[in-house]
Amino acid sequence: MGGERQHYYGKHGTPQKYDPTFKGPIYNRGCTDVICCVFLLLAIVGYVAVGIIAWTHGDPRKVIYPTDSRGEFCGQKGTKNENKPFLFYFNIVKCASPLVLLEFQCPTPQICVEKCPDRYLTYLNAHRSQDFEYYKQFCVPGFQNNKGVTEVLRDGDCPAVLTPSKPLAQRCFPDIHSHKGVLMVGNETTYEDGHGSRKNITELVEGAKKANGVLEARQLAMRIFEDYTVSWYWIIIGLVIAMVLSLLFIVLLRFLAGIMVWVMIVMVILVLGYGIFHCYMEYARLRGEAGSDISLVDLGFQTDLRVYLHLRQTWMAFMIILSILEVIIILLLIFLRKRILIAIALIKEASRAVGYVMCSLLYPLVTFFLLCLCIAYWASTAIFLSTSNEAVYKIFNDTACSVAGKTCNPETFPSSNESRLCPGAHCQFAFYGGESTYHRALLGLQIFNAFMFFWLANFVLALGQVTLAGAFASYYWALNKPDDLPAFPLFSAFGRALRYHTGSLAFGSLILAIVQVIRVILEYLDQRLKAAENKFAKFLMTCLKCCFWCLEKFIRFLNRNAYIMIAIYGTNFCTSARNAFFLLMRNIIRVAVLDKVTDFLLLLGKLLIVGSVGILAFFFFTHRIRIVQDTAPPLNYYWVPILTVIIGSYLIAHGFFSVYGMCVDTLFLCFLEDLERNDGTAERPYFMSLTLKKLLNKTNKKPVES
């Protein structure tokens, strides 16, 4: 399809030739890569069908609400457990069993309760006493006190002991705390098991930790969640500040590009210098303080990351990292100062282009909205797929039993032959699964869901790149700027991209999606191989991950430049990728130095915004500065809102600077083609700006008067 446009190019790999009819992005163009467009539409139809099937069979309540031993939800409205939101384990110590890892379910009865127990009490003491009514609410539903103590404990109708507990993620966990260096549950340091013997509470603590394997992780997650609940509005304020700074920076670049770039460079150097100074002061302050000389290796991993800030080695590591960055930036500025001048000229030209196409700064909001739709659809489909299984019940028994682990029916189990073979066994909920064709295809549907997410997300990004490239190319190839600029270049470029090049965008994003899915599969296999001792397999997996990472980076680079060619010339993806690649190869020195210097300068702008907002957030959340009295909320981990603000600020700054980056890349390719097509004569004038012509010693000759 690109053959009819071949006259815009010279021979394969040769410099571009002058074409008197070329005046910028081609308007008279045809559809490209139609087959890929059809494939994309069919894939979207299939994706919608998968979503409908998942939503029909799935039940997200399985993720939101805990499930008792009978597979019934706790706290779900409209059920008999509506007023019982918490899950109570009869003997949480049994959750330390390897069955937790194999079956994802603790081998102990679990019931839904209105509230977690708040006192230490054994069934033996509560039996036939005034505490029995309180104790009874933690027995199986419908329990009647018509059995002996041993029969009740044998049949698992009631727990042997209650321990003070607190709800965590709607589950009752022992209220473990320390008192004078002694681990305690409530006010008790011992507990009584089902056989009447009392054990040290440390055993209960260890059993509880092994139960989930993630008790500390859950506590960490809950504390982080608490920090978000009290600081979310300050986080939003920090992100708004980052957005205002990014917008202000873009506006200032429009009028003061050269000055702003040098100010940006100096500010980054100063910010890094302050960081080095602050790290040194903290390092010096900790000198002689008890415990500050412990190494990071000896300390190991700690969930409370503030502990590391009390070590001199931590601040020394920060200081070394910041010093290396400072030296690298200064050396780059010294040796690339001439290239920086050309890069500044490109940025000035980009600032003018953005100034004439101001609505381009709002286009990242369109990309963000479309990406949010992709993420929301993928996440909801994944949740519904993962919760579309049926409840599976299995036989659990403390002792060896021939039928243990087999599936069962909780309604008929008491009268079944299995219950007679294992008198102490229980038929309880194990997990959600199924043996139907649909259930066997769930893994494949999840992989298809992930693949379609990558494909559509890359398509959205490609659409944004082609749209911006078309708008900025219209600016560059306008000989008399801005008089020759189209009325609505951004909307025109967006319409051309959707009308003619949906197939090409689908083709480029499909290649990238395939590589990304392969990387995800490799990561999954790598996690499965971590426990293996096969060093060759680990080495091979590492090599494959590295190769596909490099391949993804190369495809992203190639796609980006191919999309620019598509936006300008309307050729298909393969032709555009080939022409862009050879154009860059013919100017490899400029690509390696000039283009990367502009990327480096834009990166410095991002770092300046992120560093400024990050420092402000650090001083605010650590109570170093106060807007009003007691402004900053009390936090478990002050790094939680700080990191959130830093990451959010980077994403916001990246959104604004991505427009500038696409503008610079588009102008750079147009600049290279301009040098190959034209020579500055009256018949073939350069389209580049006066600043670029002066830096390159190029001029446009005036026509000779007759």
C-alpha cells in the first residue's frame, strides 16, 4: 500500500530527494494495513464476548468478602450472615499446616461472627456457666448444648479456646502485643489447647504468622491503608502542585526556552547538591549514636523502613548515589556543551510548535482517559474470571486418613461412608474451582485478557503519538509560520490517524503486545523456577528476560519513529518503519548525540519538578514545616504519602513532557529530511528555523531578481 507513495523517497537507504509537490503531511492518502484493522476489530468483539461470559459466571463478592467453611460470605447483604462481617478461625494455629500453601485454606472450621472475641475463655470453663451464652456465638450455627464437652470438641462444634482478637481485613487475628518485653494476647501470656494443656503464647504467635505466611504483610498493608485515609487530601494537593508546576514550566519554555533550560540544569545541580549536603549532615549527626554503625546486611529486611534512617550506612549510600549522579551530569554538560546549544534550539522550536498548537497539551488527558478504560475493563474482566469458579469442598482431618483431601458434599457428608471411615474429619470449603470446559479454559481466557489489554493500551499510546506527530509535522513543513499552518492541525491529525491508519497502529501495537506477553510469561516461569536448584535453567531464563527486554525497547523506539513517518507520508507500517530506520541510520551521529541530549534535558525538567515537590512533601510530612498549627496528619510511615506524591508527580510531569518529547522527535526527523531534501536555494529552501540554520551555518538564498 505504500508503493504509491514511494516517489516521496529515494532508493532504499539512500538520501531523500527533492520533491516540489511535498508541502508537509500528505492529505490525499489511503487506508493502510487493512488486514490488521480487521483482526483488531475481531479481537475486540472476542474480548467483549469474554467479558460478557466472565460477568455472567463471575462473582466479585468472593474477592471482597471472606468465606466460611460452608462457602458462605461474611457480611454480605441479603444473606443470613449479613450482620456477621468477620471470619473467625476455631484454631488459627492449625493454619500453619502445609495445606495452607496447597489448598489455600486453613484446615480448621471457620464461621462468620458479629465481632471478634475480646476475652480469654476456654470451652471447659464456659460450659454450664454464665459465660456460655457469650461463648456460644463462636460455635457452629445452630449449635445446641446437648453434648458432652469431649463430644463437642471431637465433633468440632465449638472452638476449644477463645483468645482476644482484632479484625484485620475482616478476619479475626489474635491481639498480639508486647508488655515489658513479653508477648501477650490481651492480658494473657499462655493459652489452652483443645486437650487441656497450656502453652506459651509465643507458639500461638508463630502459628499465626505461619498461618497466612503474610500476617506481617497484612499489618503493613493495613497501616499503609490507614496512612492513605488520613493523608489522601494532602497527597491530592501535592499532585495539584506538581500539575501547576508542570504547566507553568511548559508555558515558560514557550517564551524563555533557552534561559529555562539553563536554569533547569543549574537547579537540578543545586537540588542534587542539597541532597548530598543533607545526607552528609545526617551521616555526621549519627556519629557516635548507639546502633547507628550496624550494617544494612546485619539489620536485614524491616517492615518499618524508618529504621534504616537511623543507620549511618544508609545516608552514606544515599550520598554516594547522589554524588555519582552529580558528577555524571556535570561531565555531560562539559563535553556536550556544543550539542546542548543545538538541542536548546530544537527545544525552542518545539516550544514554538506547542505554542501554536496549545491544545496538544490537553491531549494526554485523552490518552489517560482511554488508558483508564482499558485498565478498568481488563481489571474487571480479570476479577470476574478469577471468581467464576464453583465452590469446592474437601475432607480435612488432623490424623492420617485414606479419604482426606477428597471432594465432598457438606450436606450429605455426615451420613456418608467417608465420615464413618474418618470420624474426626470435616467437610469444609476449600477453594473455588470446577471441572467443566469453561473452568478448564479459564487460564487461557486470562492470558487472552492480558494480551488484549497490552494490545489496546499500546494502540491508545500509538494513536496519541501519530496524532501529535501529524500536528507538529504540519508546523515544521509550513514555510511561512504560522500563516501556512492548518486551522486545526491536532484534530486533522487525529481524524487522519483513525480514518486511514487504524490498521497500521494495530500492527505496530500488536508486535509490541506479543513481546510484552512473552515477558510476562517469562516472569511467571522465573517465579516458578526460584525454588528450583537448576542453575542452567535460571541462567537461561535470565538471558531470555534480558533479550526480550532489549527487544521491547528497540521495538518501542522503532514504532515511535514509524508512527511519525505514518503521520507525515501516510505509508503502511512496514514501509514507514523501514524509511524511519534508514533515515536515522544515515544520521546516526546526530541521533546518538543530539536527540539524546534533548531527551536528557527534558528528563532534567521532570527531575526538577519531581525533586521540588518531593522535597516539599518530605518537609511537610516529617513536620519540618507547617502551614498552620499541626497541619500534617499523624502517620505510621511518613514515606507512604511522600513516595505517592513523588511517583504521582513524575507521572504528571511525564504526561506534560511527553508532548514536548513527541514534538522534539517529530521536528528532529523533519529536520533530518529537510537537510536531505533541500539545499537552501530559492527553489529548494530550508524549512528549519533561523536559529537552527545559524547553528548549522545554513542559509536560504534569496531568489535572483531578473
